[in-house]
Amino acid sequence: GAYTDAYLTEDTDPTVGGFDDDPLPYVPEWSVSLNGDYDWIVMGDATAYVGGNLSFTGDRTADFGVRTPEGSIREVPSYETIDLRTGILFGGWSIEAYASNLTDERGVTSVFGEGAFPNSAIGVGVIRPRTIGLTVGAAF
């Protein structure tokens, strides 16, 4: 995990819009990732495994120019994701089933301010939705 306390130490160029003590855009104060994997021999050269990942990205602010009508920088909310995987390795082959963003979290990655869209709408970028898949690989 990481704790980050990143702020401007002086005003930026007026075209950028950052002021002394503004937090740096899209830098969360807290981010944490927990990973775990377990594998075991099934038989011969076949090895099975299971694993998972839990990630947390804390609140952060949007770009300096994306401000509320009151003048504060828009906040981008925190989000968590859970990823799971299981598979088997044998004779140079691998088969893996996985689920990324298992809870289908709609974590916001970016915010586009007023003026970018008609009617003063605010646009957002989000993380990839839940993805479930199967991969097959070969080493040669």
C-alpha cells in the first residue's frame, strides 16, 4: 500500500489553474493492493493454482481546471476491485479461468469538466467492467 501527500507548493500558470496547496490531480492519498496465490502439484508435472487480488484506490481530485461552482476541485471517489483466477499448468500448456473486477465496480478514473459536453454535463472515464474469461497458452 501507499500513502501519498502530494500538493502544489505554489500557484501554477493561470492557464493550468492550480493554486498553492491544491492536491495533485488523480493522486490518491491511499492506495492498497493485497495479492495471494496458492499452487499445488496435481500429479506428475501438472500444477494447479488459485489466486486473487483486492485493490483499493482512495479519493482523489480531478484536474485543476475541473472545479465546482464554489471553486473547489471536483473530487473523484474511491473504489475497490476484486480479481480471481484459477488454472492448471502441464507439459508446457496452461489453462486459466479468471474474473476481473468481480463486483462490477464502476470506479472513476477521470473527470471532464463543464464545457466539454453540451448542457454543462460532466463526463467521466471508468475502469473496465466485470470481465470473465478463459485463456489457453503454450510454451515452445
